[in-house]
Amino acid sequence: MADDLYARYMEAAAAGRVHVASCTRCSLYSLYSRCDTGQRLYLALAELQDAYRAKQRDGRA
């Protein structure tokens, strides 16, 4: 499960980078400069990042 979670996390990060590179409304440097698709991708990345970090933290305990 953790490897699958990591893979999904990295895929979400890559999808966000690809989108930002081609979208004139999105910015890597601002949380508030995103189109609807960019915002959706960012939120998906944030959720996966939180889940991955929680899984790492719980594994150390």
C-alpha cells in the first residue's frame, strides 16, 4: 500500500507540474493563482502528500 501511495503521490506531483507548465492562469509560486483544473490537481496532491507523510510518521512509531 505504501509504495502504491508513493507512486500516486509522485504521479500527482508530475501532473501538477505538467499542467502548470502549459496553463497561463496557474502559477507555481502562488496558492491563489490557479485555474479550476490547477486547483483540483493541487488539492489532490496535497491530500496524497498528507496521507504519505502520515503513513511515514505512523511507520516510525
